Amino acid sequence: MQDTGQSQERSDGSTLPSPCVIAGLGNPGVRYQATPHNFGFWVVDELAKRHQIRIAKNESGALTGSGWIRDHDVILVKPQTFMNNSGAGISAVLAYRNLGPESLIVIHDELDLPWTALRIKTDGSAAGHNGVKSIIAALKTNVFIRVRVGIRPNHAIDDAAEYVLAPLERDMQPEVDEMVSYTADAVETIVAEGAVKAMAKFNRRARGSKEEDE
């Protein structure tokens, strides 16, 4: 294992072990790439594009890429173990570097939140999200930063599993692009300034609104 033994100061007074591991949740494969369950993958891809980070290393059931975001050392992670087993790849990436859950930021879709909402949390239950359940089980803690992207539509859905695994309509792409960009901005702020400041800036009930974290 590698031992970094470093920490980087956040402007909110907390410290973050270096590197910071930013994991986006999703399912691998063409079949799932346009589904709302893959929002985490899309945001990690956006961060990689912005900061010229190549996510290509196959590591313990995850694709990873190392680089820098706002002068902070980061590792971008896309688990390849499918959503319900996300914890396996993420815990292995952390363990290899002797990093704990305090180093982790997880980005995932959230059916409990309305479409375009965003909520940053530092702990709490999985709220029924199987990927987050897997991470909590693997790390044996629910204390890690989560960036939850609201995907609940403004109409009733008969089958939640069918909805999250069905491709989004093409005419929704402008809103998807805004959500991905907004979420990437939030993650960058967490890395540079800490979760508390990011909550104040980015938590919102829906696009165009703001709210304080619960």
C-alpha cells in the first residue's frame, strides 16, 4: 500500500487527506450510459474534461485517473462493479492508498430529490440508494461526503428501478447538461473550500432555487 501521509488545508478550517477520492456512481456499458442512474459517471467525466484527467487505469474493479483540481491532488473514480456493488471498487481504491472515508466524495443520482435538485451531505443513511448502501457496508461507516443529484420527475412513476435504468429523452439534454455542470462546480468547491461552504452555495430544491442543508 501507498502511504501519502499528507493533508491539504481547506478554507473552512478542516483538512482533507491527500489525495481526495472523487467517485461517481453508475453502471458500466453502452446499455446504461444514457440512464439517470449514471449521473455520477457524467459528473466525473465532466471533471476529467475540465481538468485534463485521463480516467483509464483499471484498478480493483474501478477506472481511475489522477490529477489536480484547484491545486488539490485528486483521484477520479468510476466503479465498474455495477451500482449495487459500488462499495467494492471504492473501498479498494481507498485501501490501496491508506486513505479513509474522510478522503471520499461520492456523486450519485437521488430519486428522493426532485429533478434538478442538488443536496450535499456529510453523513446519514443511504435513503434507499443501493450504491450508497454498498459503500456504507464496505467502509463500515456512513460518514463521508455525498453529492446527491435529484432525478425524480414531476410525474408519477410506476416502477422506480425501470425509471432509473431507462434512457432519458433527448429533449432533456439541455437540463442534463446544466445539472452536470452545476454539480461539477459544487464538487470543485468541496475540494477547494470544504463541504460546508459548498452546501451554502449549491444546495437547491430545484434549478433556480437555493436552500440550506437540512
